[in-house]
Amino acid sequence: MTAIDPTAHLTDEQIEELGRELDAIRDEVIASRGEKDAAYIRKVISVQRKLELTSRGILLFSIFPPAWLIGTAGLSVAKILENMEIGHNVLHGQWDWMRDPKIHSTTWEWDHVSPADQWKHSHNELHHTYTNVIGKDNDLGYGIMRVDEDQKWHPIHLGQPLWNFINACFFEYGIAAYDLELGKNLHKRRRKNPEFRARAKAVGRKIRKQVLKDYVIHPLLSGPSFLTTLAATFTANLVRNLWSHSVIMCGHFPEGVQVFERRSIEGETRGQWYLRQMMGSANISGSKLMHLMTGNLSHQIEHHLFPDLPSNRYAEVAVKVRALFEKYELEYVTGSLPKQVFSAWHKVFRLSLPNKKPKVQTPDREKELVAA
Amino acid sequence: MTSAALRSRAWKLLELVTTPLLPSDYLDLVSPLRAGADLRGRIEAVHPETPDAATIVIRPGRGWRGHRAGQYIRIGIDVDGVRLWRAYSVTSPANRADGRITITVKAIPDGKVSNHLVRDAKPGTVIQLDQACGDFVLPETKPAKVLYLTAGSGITPAMGMLRDAELDDVVMVHSAPRKEDVIFRNDLHDLVADKKLRLVELHTDTDGMLDVARLHELVPDWAERETWACGPAGLLDAAEEHWTAHGLADSLHTERFRPSVVVAGDGGEVTFSTTGTTVEADGATPLLDVGEEAGVLMPSGCRMGICFGCVTPLKAGAVRDLRTGEITEAEPGVLIQTCVSAAAGPCDLER
């Protein structure tokens, strides 16, 4: 779909060879998973829980500004860790191999308004299978944005920077809505579908519990600090939402990331699937702390190639994956967080307007556009 | 309102505070052995017994309800980061003053858990526990004359009984390959020195295997004795045959450490419908192994069909019991032991 196919220079054999090389990287990690990895995730979970408890404890006195600041900062970090490095990755089954029923994708529930099982379906099955395929991957613009030049422009797209900002602030609700496929299911005919109603009810229950905890019970426990604690939990949720939205935008939105049309994935081989994941994702460079806080989605490319490998291993995998990009002369899209966030937002703004008419076209480029 | 109802209401309130986690998820961080927690234990010491056997001293959590001598416990321990469950006989007496329990483990070739426990287990490690179970125990009224017929690590439940109850007339016939392989050898000889035990110690590398038919040469009054036998399948099969032939099957109690597989199933496609996993399985592999291999969270325990720690609803299809060849077909409420059942055609398990 993108005008110039950056993988055109690869032969079918090369793509299958690439697939085998990626399989080998995956097998190596699986064979060496062990005690250290298990200790890692238990440590992160333990630190996260202690941080959350301490922060909420401090917020009981949030009427004092220093307590508010420290408690809110701590709770924001705890919520980010819970969703990103722990929740997202546990729900991917990255830790299922430990056979610990307390850290398992089938038993985990997270601090998020979308119930784990619904999110697992829309994220693990749909987004990870149909990565960046327009019309199949709801993560791509969340069904409300224009994400590629080849999508037809409509005046409604003028508002997409605003939609995107609102979605960022209330990101967890946006995710719950699109896990429910609200856009599709709110049509009169579908609204009464018992399966949809059951799922909507489950989301309602989850929202009630989350809201009750963050906006009623904890403020009430804070007594005279009721209002300030309410403001603190609201702020922590807002910070978490903005952060996770930014990280996720950086995964598939920056310039240089490819999108694909439905037809292109028919009869896709394993090698071609890998290649689509490579071209459809982008990384964020940064320190160890940055990787931790993004839930290692800073290694989005590696995560998309191997969604169920333990997140603490993506850094070592990235070195090998990057070498493959070089070997096969493919562009490894990566950059610092500010750079990638800017790039993604730039695209949102650019595509909110109709395409600019290209001024000069070389005959070659014209041919490619026709072919695409 | 009763105090129990009050407590449960307070707990419900606490759950609203901790949602989506449970209060116990936080309490487990600081107090994994507390009352009300999932039953766990802490390894306090590891004492070598022989070159390949060791006794593990465990401090059980507050929820431990005690055991009867001869019973076994299921333990879940993380080996290379993977939670594995096995069953071991308790070798400490039921009334041990410090409340600790011990299991004694012999490392078997390729045994992941046994080798880990004997060679790598560290004091301080928290393990998962289950309440003691098994009916390989002494009766309430102590029998006048007792025989323990054991071999190898089969001595472990018998040692639990020996340490637990003072009996007037006890004989033990124990086989091990060599002298240095006899687990608890010093303890046994101490009991002999105190005249609390008559011991027949056979070293099969030099003496040859025990011929149960000639037991009367070693223990002339064997037929008058209530007998507890534990060891390899060959020994137990021979004992059962011998006691039955003499019309004494009622006075023989056996405990098996390994299932004796007699019949393979036909194999088939196995669906774990809760997790939406489907795999092809042959007729000889226990469904427990099939599930674990496929990444399904399977409960497990003794892996030999005795502890029922692995039972799982069979929703559709049929399975074959690897010990008896018996076919079980799906019906509402049918539970199967996945560790001794293989697919007999396509089947669907609720996992």
C-alpha cells in the first residue's frame, strides 16, 4: 500500500531464510529461559506492589502538598509499571512457562478498565496477527484516524489531532471501547446481540470497580484529604494514560513504519509475517529505565516478532534482530522518545489534511504508484 | 452479626481497596506462611543422607493441619524458574516438637525435582505445599506384630512410621544396592541397638534381589505380621501375589511410587477449551504432559495416579487409563486424572 515497497529487493527465498534466522533467535531464548528470568518478573511485581502501597499510604495525607506530590508521582509510576512491564506482558503469556498460577495469562487481571480476557482477544489475536493491516488492525488509528496517504480523506479527519489527544487522556477507556468494538457494535441491529451485551456488562463491572477504588474508596480512606487524594488518583491515571498512549503511538506510527492492505496478507508465509512485523513496528531508544517504564515496548520490533518471549530478554534479542535488518538491507526504525512522539504526532496532523499533490514525478515512481 | 461474618465483610471491603488484586497478593509479599494464605512451607535445612539422597526440613505455613505417619505431601517447587509438583512421603514423626516436617528425597536419573532438592535446594526457599494425604498409615489400634518390606527410597514412609510410634515387635526387611545406598542406615542401626527393631538389610548388588517367595527364611513369622510394603513395582507385584496366594491379602498394605503402565490409548486431538489450545497427542503420553508441553496451566502432583492433585473435567471425547486400559467417556461431572490418562480419540479438557 505504501508507495514504495522497502522490501522489494528481497527474493522469496531470502524472506524464508530470514524467517528461519528469526526462528533460531527465538529458540535460543526459549532454551535459556530460567531462574534469572523468573526472579526478574517476581522482583518487578514485588517492587510495583510495594511502590503502589507506599504511594497510596502517603496519599492518605495528600492534603499536605509534599505528600501529594510524592504520592502522586509514586502512584503514577506504579500504575505505569503495572500496565506496561507487568500487565501487558503477563497477558501476552510471556511468563506462562513458569507455571505459576499467580503470574499467568489465564489468571491475571490488571489495573485497567478493559477486562483482561477482552483485551487479550483484541490485542493478542487481532492486533498482533494483523499488525498494521488497514481495516483489520484496530490499533491502527483506533478506527477513528486516517493513518496512511492512500486512505481517502474526509473533512472529519480535520479533527483527528483533537480525537487523538482526547484518546490519549482517557486511553484506557478508549481501549475498552475498541476491545468492545463499540463503533461496529453500536449499530441498532448489533446492540441487542447477547454476546456483545455480556461483554459490555463485564466492562461495566470492571469500570465500576476501578472507579470505586480510585475515586471513592481511597479518597474516603483519606478523610480530610478526600479531594486531594481524588485529584491525585485522577492525575496518576491521566499520567499513565498519556504515557502509555505515547509509547504505543511510537510503536506503529512514526514516519518510516509501513502499513499494509488486506490483500497483501492473503496466503502469507511465516517469513512474510515476520517481515511485516519488522516493517510495521518502530523502537524507542533509551536507557534501561526507559525500557522498563515502556514495558519493553521500546523494543516494539522485537516484541512484534516474538510477542511471547519474556520482556527482559528483548534487549539482547534486539542486537541480533538489528543485525538481520542490516544484513537484509531493511530500515530499522528507531529514535528517542521525544523524536518518535513528535514524528507520530506530525503524521496525525499531516494526514488530517488532504494529500498534497506531488509536484514532480519521475516515471519510475509513477509506475510504482500504479503497481501499488 | 457473628465475628466470622464481620470478618468476611471486612475482607470484602479490603478487596474493593486492592482490586484488581486481592489483599492476599500484598500479604504474600511479606508473610507467605501466614494463616489463611495458600499453604506453603519454607525449607530450613537440607541434610545429606546418602550420596544421592537428602532430607529436607520444612517449616510448614500456619494452615498446615498435620499428618499421620506414612502419609505423603505434594510439594511445588520452582526448578529453573518452572513450578513443578511432586509427591514425597513425610519422614518426620507426626508429633515433632518444633512443628517442622521432613521429606527425604532420592535423586533419580533425569528427575528434575529430586535432583534439585538433593543437590541445589537452598534453605530459605519458599515452596508450595498441600495437606498430607494417603492411606498408607498405621491403624488407630496398634498391631501387635509389624513387618516393613521396603526397597530403595520405599523406606521413606516406613521411616516416618518407625519414628512415630513405639511398637513392641517390628521387623524391617530392606533392600538397597549397596551399604552406602541405605537411606537412614545410622538411624536404623540405632533402633536395632535399642532393641526397638529387628532389621534384615539386603545389599542387592552382592546378595541379589529379594525373593519374596523365600521371605519365610528371613522372617519365619511373616504371615502373622501386619505388613507395609513400599518400593519398586517388581517388589510390590511379587508381594501382592505372595500374600494373596496365602490368603493374607488383607494384612498387606502397599504404596507405589510409580504407575505401572499397561495399556496405551489410541491418541487423538486434544483440546484444552478454556485456553483455546489444541494439540495432537499420542496414546502413550499422559494428558498432563501433553498440556504442560502445550503451555496450558495444568495442576499436578504425584504424577502416578494416587494424589488426585491433577483432576480435570473431561468435557468431550474419551480417555484411557494408562494403568488399567479402562476407557472413560465424557459426561457432565466426569473428572479424570490427567497424569495417568492418555487420549483415546479426540477429547476436550476444561483447562
